[in-house]
Amino acid sequence: MKLITRNTDYALRALCYMSKHQDIISVDELVNKLGVPRPFMRKILQRLNQERILASYKGQGGGFKLKLKPDRIYMIQIMRIFQGNVGLNGCFLKKGICPDKVRCVLRKKIHAIEDSVFRQLGKINIVSLI
Amino acid sequence: MKLITRNTDYALRALCYMSKHQDIISVDELVNKLGVPRPFMRKILQRLNQERILASYKGQGGGFKLKLKPDRIYMIQIMRIFQGNVGLNGCFLKKGICPDKVRCVLRKKIHAIEDSVFRQLGKINIVSLI
DNA sequence: ACAAATGATACTAATATGGTATCATTAATT
DNA sequence: AATTAATGATACCATATTAGTATCATTTGT
């Protein structure tokens, strides 16, 4: 039950760093500060750019910059980007084991717990991580 | 963030079934009722036997039987058996990224959420799943 | 023109999960 | 005592996910 993966972890760290230094920051700087493998960090930042959480600047002196305010970037959002739409794996529905999907008690319990996790994650933004 | 894996799922289903039919039950019966692959089901039951949740009976007419009362078997216990000591992956400590382990905010938040998950899981026993 | 940056994309490695296969052991039945 | 139907133990294989690398194209400041 690994709550977050390395992707997410590194992304959050990068975002925290960037929210403290709100100018254009190169991959190199982040790599040096955070100790994350360079190509992996790049991949993560590129993704955050595609998702419009960062803006990117090519060419000499280029890098990345926060596009959103740190209090508008939520942890759950980052998790969804790197870990998919978390919590929707229908492990109990496979092979028709669960005779009554709606009622299946186990399923309902799990969902309730997942929901509580989401609510808690939904409250955490980058500001609250600094 | 898959909360439970197939192992756990199948184990819980088997335990639920067995708590409704409290005699010796063979792998074959469980396989037929639950539609789980036979060798996989065996492996799971053998493990539950090793963990002293089930008792096993060899030879003709043999099988497995609950060793504990259903209200004494907790979901969290089954998860720990099949998914390891859940929640203790030190993903943030790797490579010394986290400068101050005690204070690391992200880590603390994650732990708080995990704790709440454990509390909720700690309340669910086999009886509450039937 | 050149160098320093990201964009895009394909590939590889490691780990975890899900599942099989096989032979040994036990015990009821005959 | 032999047979048979069950589990015990263990090693193996397959698939999916996660983590990370490599490479070439594109952009832009100097």
C-alpha cells in the first residue's frame, strides 16, 4: 500500500523548491539540490509542463517555472498525474467473483477508506508542504 | 494506491466463506465457490495456516478450518501477511534527499494519512465483512 | 554559428504481483 | 499393506508496474 511513488515524491519536491524560488529554474539546479537522477527529473518536469502546472522555457537560460500559485497545486492532483486515477482498480469485480457489486461489503469498506484518504489528500497543497 | 492486492482479496473471501461453514473445507470446494485458480488458492491457504489463522488437515477428507473466531481475524492482519508491513516504505529517506527526517513535512503528512487508514482497517474483521 | 536549454520518444532495468508445477508427506479407505 | 485424496514445501515462470536511461530534434540567447 505504497501511498505515493517516486515520481510523485520527486515532483512534489521539485514543486516545493520552485515555489520557494519563483523564477526560471533549470533541471540542473533541481538535480543538484534534490539529488534526483537527471533524465528522470527531466521526464517528470516535462510531464508537469504538459499538465500545465509548470511553464517551460527553451534555449539558453531556459528551464521551468511554476504556472500556478503554490496554494492552487494539490497533492492529489500530482498523484493522479503520476499514479493514475488512483483507487479505481476493480480488483473485486474480476472474474465475476463478487456476485452483487453494489452490495459487496468488502468493496464498500475499501471504498470508504479510499474516500477518506482522498479527502485528506485533497487538503494538502504545496504551501502546506513547505 | 491499490489498497489491497489479489492475495489479500482471495484470502478474505476464503475466510468469509469458511466462517459461514465452520467445518473442514477443501481447497477444491473453495476453488469452486470462489473461482480462484487452484494452485494460487492453495498457496494462500498454506500461508494462512503457517500464520496460525487456519488449521490444516492432511490426507483424505482433509482441508482447512478456521483456527480463530471470525471476530478475532482482522483485515489489517491479513493485509500485513500478504502485503508486508504496509506503510513503512521509506521512499523519502532514499539517497538522503530528506534533510531532516523528523521534520520532513511531506513524510509527516503521508504518515498521518496512513495512520488513519490503519485505524480504519483495524476496525474491520471477518464478521463485519459477511 | 554555436551552445545551452527543453521536447519527444523509445528503450532498458528492477521490482512486485500473480500464478504454475512438482515432488514429498500424511492419513482415511479399502 | 496399497491406494488415494488431501496438504506441505519449494522452486519456478509470466506479467505489470515502477524507475530510470538514451537519443535526437527543436528552440533560443549570445
